[in-house]
Amino acid sequence: MKKDEPPLDFPDTLEGFEYAFNEKGQLRHIKTGEPFVFNYREDLHRWNQKRYEALGEIITKYVYELLEKDCNLKKVTIPVDATESEPKSFIFMSEDALTNPQKLMVLIHGSGVVRAGQWARRLIINEDLDSGTQIPFIKRAVNEGYGVIVLNPNENYIEVEKPKTHVQSTSDSTDEPAEKRERKDKVSKETKKRRDFYEKYRNPQREKEMVQLYIRENGSPEEHAVYVWDHFIAQSVAENVFFVAHSYGGLAFVELMIQREADVRSKVTAVALTDSVHNVWHQEAGKTIREWMRETPHNFEELANLDDSEWTWPLS
């Protein structure tokens, strides 16, 4: 017999989940001190997955707060000329990101559910904040006199509920007797009631239909990288610009290079590509770009394994 699933109704705070980050940045249960448990309810994988995703959304907001409060970054809305009613995204910047005359560091995360300030949600939840977020990079860069810009390449759209379509009954236009129509309507309503009951209590993972409204000029990680370059990085007075691009962020950087080659070559001093998935051949990067990338970037195998002593790219 199929097991009934509880409603997909989860807390919207860490406290509601009964979890908190301890002094080591580890996520622990408030009462037991244990790490996060994915299989909270046995044999309910989809429900457990939805619970995990709900916790992930809370952690995303938590990291945003850390970027502002602990790293002293400011949240900047994009598009820069967005109207009140259109979809918007944002990036994070230090106060001196555009005015620091010497050094600017730009961080680009990979694909998936991660957002600005994160490298990997799984590491944040199962390891600690230092392993899964960009915060150690940001703090060290700021301490060494860098301006900082944190991109948000996966925030490409907002979701709104799909409007319901109402189908008008045409039964009144037929010659069908009123009594027969009433019986049919009654059966239809009872069938719908039973179906709704079943969906609610036996198949609760059915969710509202959503529509994606893409953010102007930021509808993909590649578009986002070019947009932030044009409106922010290119406006920076820094003599040297440094990129740290992880996973799909490396692909986004190569696309930026293809789109703005001369500008990137003139401003970017070094690039750290960490587990990058870029491919200069598939992305049709020209010979001059391939040569520049052979000479300029430094490649690291695993971002999660980097500690302060292993940061070999220029930081001073």
C-alpha cells in the first residue's frame, strides 16, 4: 500500500527546521547537535528532497546576509535601469569595487542551485560554511586590499504562478434537458472533489504551475557575465582585475572573453579556473584567446580542497 505523504509545508527559517550554524560554521541540530539528516522520513524520498530544497533556500538567504553583514558587501540591483515592475536580480560588491585603483577580484560560481556567495550547497549543509561558500576568499581579498565583485549567474528569472484558464461550459447552447445537465454537473463536481482529496493527501508533491519570467540581459550565466562586465567591471579603475571562476563559471568567463576579448585582455591580470567545464574548441574561442588562456590562467583541481597556503594566484 502506498504510504501517505505529509503536505509539502516546510519552515522558512533555520530555527523552524531546528538547525543552526555553530562557531565552526557547521550546520547542527539545535537539540541533538547532530549533522543534517536527509532521510528525515523513511520511504518518502520525494518529500525528503523537497525538505532539503526548502532548507537550501533558507541557507541561500543566510549566505546573502553574511555577505552584507560579515563581508561588508552591498547588494546591487540589476538591470541597473530596471523599472519597478520588471524582473530583477542582483550582485554583491565591496564599497571600493569600482574605485580601488589597484586590485579587483571577481568571483563566479558554477551551475545549479547555488547563488551569489556559494560554491556548493551540499558542502555548506554537510561540511561547513568555509568549504561551501566564497566567504574565505572574500575576506582574505578584502584584507589584502582588493575590491570585490560577486556575480550571481544562476539568478536568471523569477517565477510566478501560472494563471488559471477557465473553460466556459457550452452545455447551455445544446438541447440537452436541464435535469440531465444538473445530474452531469453534480457528478463532475463530486469527481473533482474526490480527485482533489486524493491529490492533497495521497499525492501532495503536485505543486502549483509556475511561469518563468527572465531577467533582461541576464537570462543565462553567459549573458550575466557579459552584463556585469559592461556595467561594472569595465567601469572599474583597478589596474589589475583577477577572476576566480568555478565549474560552469569557467565557461561563462570564456564566453565573456569571446564577446569582449580586447577589453578582457587589457584589464584581467590572472584567472583561477577551479574545476572549470569550459571548452575553448566547442565555444569557438579564437587563436589569440587560446594563447592568452595558456599564458594567463592558473588551474586548480578542486576548490573545496584549497586552503590559504594553496592560493598560488597573485593576491598582492
